[in-house]
Amino acid sequence: MENWTWWYLQPPRDLSQFPEHFRFTRITTIRSQMFVREGHPILAQERIRYEDLANYPWIMYQQDPEIIERVATLLKDLGVNPPRIAIEASSLMAVLELLRSGDFLACLAAPILGVVQDVGIRPVPIDREIWSFPAGITYHRAIEQSTPFELLRQMLTDEVTKLGLDRTEQR
């Protein structure tokens, strides 16, 4: 189910570009968050300074170029150097394993914390939002009243609840 959940929860890039017979039902909002390994020196600091975020090497997930841009924009807006990208990995599992093994930073969708918390990865507590986006189901309007669509919507809603995400269902 987890693979299906994330496949269907992909955000639409631009709904205005979709044909009129497509709809989007928002189920939740996905927030991006910075992560480090347990024991990373940045977590030992009483107060994390934004400059510190640029001082460590970053691992980025190649399949998510938008987050690379968002992190660079955030750091620029904060008046600090852009992220020093050490590795761009083509596998999310590689990102997580590399993150666990060194003093790297990574920016990922916050719900991944539920998956990685028990493998020694922790969020970096900062007071700025990096990026958030609506997540839900994009579908053809003709199936909106069908039983299979309703079952899928309910399964996704249940998974969102299990992950502890806020439910914000809107059509």
C-alpha cells in the first residue's frame, strides 16, 4: 500500500494545465523538512543558526530537482550561502543510507520521518518552512461517483491518518 499511496499522493504540477475533465481532491499537505543522522553535530547546538545549514555537505535526491531549488532559495533568502551539494543520489534509499553514515544534511518530505525515525535519522529543528504542497488524488471526473474511486479515496485518507498527517480534504 505504501508505494501506491505515494504514487497517488503526488501533487499536480499545475492544475490549470489539466483538461477540464480532470479533478484534484486534496487530502493533505506535505511539508518538506531537513534531516540529519542521529548524533549529527548540528543537533548538539542549543540554537541552530541558518549559516550552519550551509556549512555541512548536502545529499539531494536527483528525482526531486524542485527541492534543490527550494533549499537554495530558502538559504539565499536567509542571507547565507547556497547548499554545498556533495551527492545527488538517484535512489531515495541511497539518500537515507548516506544520510545515516555521515555529517550530511538532506531535505525530504516530512512524512518520511515516520519511516526513518527508527533508523537513526532526525529532523533539523528550524523555524522556517522550506516548502509545502497539496497532496491528494488527480482523477478523471467520470469516476468521481464510482465505488472504486471512493475505495481508493478512503484507503488514501486512512493512510494519511496512519502517518499522522493533517487531513484537509477538499475537492
